[in-house]
Amino acid sequence: MPRLCHTRDEVAREVALARGSGKQTGFVPTMGALHQGHLSLVRQAACENEFVVVSIFVNPIQFNNADDLRNYPRTITHDMALLSAVPCDVVFYPSESEMYPSAIEEKYDFGTLSEVMEGRFRPGHFNGVAVVVKRLFDIVNPRRAYFGEKDFQQLAIIKNLVSRLELPVEIRPCPTVRESDGLAMSSRNTRLHPSERAQAPFIYHTLKEAARMASMYSPADVKRKIEDIFNQNPAFKLEYFEIADARTLQSVDSFDHPDGVVACVAAFLGQVRLIDNLMICPPVSGAGHSA
Ligand code: AMP
């Protein structure tokens, strides 16, 4: 069983002890309600570091919808059981007042990176993410931190944060883990009714369809065709389907981009907002990492 820490001081002490005995720390920030996607990050962290810290904190300032925050699943007992079965040394499970003891003043500017897609539909979301991740990095002081490509834009934002502030942490992207029917694993999937759950793989199918169309049509045409496919399915309410440069996240008018081209989607299925993405044109080899 990993050690459960509630305060910054406890975690900082554990990490300092590990470092004192020559261990590097790998860090996996999460909001809990863990699934195999999260556990893949933890396993990757354990492969590359001798000491692994997972944080579980439902970060209120990254929610722009009060219902979403209230309904977000909280399953700490189950999470601890899952983390007992993987190599994990410390779980940091702070209270809100531990993370935010006083007024939050940090403001980050990610420019065009945060103006598109999630940034457009969830104002303030990425500032909330950046605030909590920066504070968690300050507390845990990891050598490497692990983020899922499932949240492609978030990964780009975190890389930008780290490079701009010159933080001494290496960001390690991890591939999206899917259910056998293609649905990207997500804590929010547990909120789907069985009939919705049965329809949910449609999102991944549209991404695959976009990849197939990429050899035949322009990005604008692919986008329009996929939007039409969504509009014909009454179960879904599409927020966006974008075809973007995998580094800048700006929409593209050709598929010829050295960092690759990614299709990103956000849609409501009933009350549940789901996001997913797929690299539909791979980066040209030697062009650095995509996100
Ligand atoms: P969350 O708890 O949703 O904030 O996610 C915590 C971390 O797990 C983030 O870096 C996510 O991108 C990552 N993650 C969530 N779902 C998946 C998945 N299906 N596959 C890989 N990583 C994931």
C-alpha cells in the first residue's frame, strides 16, 4: 500500500528522503477515479524512476461548470486499492485548503495555444490546470512528470509552462489507453448510462474515419464531413471537431505538417462531456515530439 499523505510537508519530506538515498521521483498528477489509463502512467513512471508519487486532487479551479465539479466521481478507497497493485510509493491527497490556503493570484498566458478547442469552450480551464500543476511541481519537485495524450491540448500547455518557466522537470507523454471498443478511458465514462455507454465508441470511430479521409480530402472538407456525421447522430451534441497542427494546435489547411496533424473532438453524450483525439498524419521523423 502506498503511503497516503495529506499535507505538502509530508510529501516533501518523503521525496527528500527518497532523493537522499539517490532515488529519482516520477510524478503522476490526477483527479482520481482512477482507471487503466491512469495506471499506465504510473507504470511508465515506475519504469523510469525509483520513486513514484501520484496526486489525487479534484481541482475546483479548472472546472468551468459547477455541475461537472459536483458530479465528478470521487473514489479514494478504490483508488488506493488500485494503486496498491502497481509500483507507487506515495499518494498525495490534499484538501482544497491545503492546495489553496489563500486567494489564487497566478495568471498564465498561453497565447493561441489556449484560445482554441478546450480553451474556447472552457474559459479559464487551462489557467486552473497550470496553477495546480505548477503548485504540485513545487511541492513534489519531480525529475519527470507523466501526462496522457488523451488530453492532448493539456499536454501542450504543460510543456509550454515548463519550457517558459524553465522548470527542472521532464514531461513524459503517454499514449491514450482505450477500452476494447475504442472508447478512450476516462473517469467521466462512469457517468454514462448503459445505453449511452454503448454509443460512446462513435467518437473514436469518427476520428478513425477522419484519418481514412485524410488521404482523399482537404482538412476543411474532412472537418465538414465529420461534423455532418455528428449532426446525423442525435445522441451527440458536438462542441468541436478540429484538425490541427500537433505542435501549435492551430487549424491547418493541408495535411503536410512536420510535427504531424491531429484530429481533436469534444462532444456531449447526454450530460457527459467527452473528449478524444487521434494523430491522423504522423510527424515527419526527426521533427521533435508532436505535442
Ligand atoms: P485526470 O485524472 O483526468 O486529470 O487525468 C490524469 C492524467 O491521466 C492526465 O495526464 C490524463 O491525460 C491521463 N489520462 C486520463 N485518461 C487517460 C487515458 N485513457 N489514457 C492515457 N492517459 C490518460
